[in-house]
Amino acid sequence: MSQPNVPHSSSKHITLAFTGASGAPYGLRLLECLLAADYTVYLLISSAARVVMATEHGLKLPSGPQAAQQTLLAHLNSQRDQLIDSDKLVVCGKEDWFSPVASGSAAPKQMVVCPCSAGSVASIAHGMSDNLIERAADVVMKERGQLLLVVRETPFSTLHLENMHKLSQMGVTIMPAAPGFYHQPKTIEDLIDFMVARILDHLGIKQGLVPRWGYDQRDNH
Ligand SMILES: Cc1cc2nc3c(=O)[nH]c(=O)nc-3n(C[C@H](O)[C@H](O)[C@H](O)COP(=O)(O)O)c2cc1C
């Protein structure tokens, strides 16, 4: 009997979505850390996320998945000594319904939407599944996996809060993009790393981006 061919059954894999909230640098840094941790990353990028990425980071991502993958790899590799294995980054199209992330039978059990717009919060909270980001989130929820939403908006309307409350009750982790200052950040990168470190902590991925509360900070007092 032939061996069942379950894609990535034993490897580390995760779904990451960039949506059109402010905070594109959080998403990029998280992607870099996940790839450095040897994860295969299924990356989903909304149209608005591409606008935000160009506005905030000056990085123009093509709309085609393969071209976007090449652009991201070139960008990340230009900032690293060690080249990223290109097979580890799988960019999926908006309506790529045959992507593993679209089905509970193959989807990674962990997904992060970073940054997450209020619009995507609403769509996910109401199970719209109208594009691959919404469908992938719906799959992770129905499979009782781990979904983290790094939401960015200010102030929050009652509607935003109701949607987040609903998702939180379903076990979704709402992580507002709200970095702390107790690690005494000196640069914007320090603030970005604060958020990314908290996300990696929640995913159970070892990180050394910022000092850990109560371990490395006592000497300052
Ligand atoms: C530069 C820029 C910054 C934005 N910042 C936010 C934001 O912080 N939070 C938010 O909810 N929407 C923000 N938006 C609006 C969203 O991009 C817009 O609602 C979009 O429809 C979200 O779609 P998506 O969730 O499919 O990416 C921003 C748009 C742009 C162009």
C-alpha cells in the first residue's frame, strides 16, 4: 500500500495574512522571524495591505502571488546573511481556493492576521469567507486551531469592540498592535520587536527579541 501523501504533516507550518491596517512593518518582521524559525509560511496579502505596504515601508508588492513571493524574498534576503529557502514562503492568491489553507483537511492549525484591519475583523467575525484570508480564518476557527488577530485601529467603535468580543468568546486571541514601553525602546524597530515578540510567545516560538519581564529587567530598579 502506498504511503499517504499528507502535505507538511510533520513540518512546522503556519498561515500569515497581511491586511490593510496600519502596521505593515509588524507583518514583515513577523514573516522574517517565522522563516528564520524554519516555518513554512502560507502568506495571504489583501489588496489594501499592498497599498499600506507601499505607503509605510516603500515596498511595492505585485498582485500576482509568484511575483509577490519573489519581491518579498529579495527584500528579506537583502537584509540577512543567510538566504531564505524559497520553498518556505508560499504566497497564495486571493481566490486560490485550492490552497491548503482553504480546507480543514490540510490547513495549518495556527494563523496570524498581522496587521489586521477593522474590516477584516468584521468579515472574520461574521464568517464571510469571501476571500482566502476570510476563508483561512474561518477554517482555523472551525478546526479549533489558534487564530491571532493583531488589530490596529484607534479609537475602536462599539461595532469593532462587539466584533472582537464575539471572536474572543470563540477562542480567538485579540492582540491590539499596542507596544509597551517598559523595555525602554530606542528605535522604531524596538517597538516593532515588542509586538512581534508577544506574537511569537503566543505561538510558542522561542524568541530573544526583547528582554522578558521579571527576568532581565530587575537590574534597572
Ligand atoms: C495607509 C492606510 C492605512 C490604513 N490604516 C488602517 C488601520 O489602521 N486600521 C483599519 O482598520 N483600516 C485601515 N485602513 C483602511 C483599510 O485598508 C480598509 O478598510 C480596507 O478595506 C481593509 O481591507 P482588508 O481588511 O481586506 O485589507 C488603512 C488604509 C490605508 C490606505
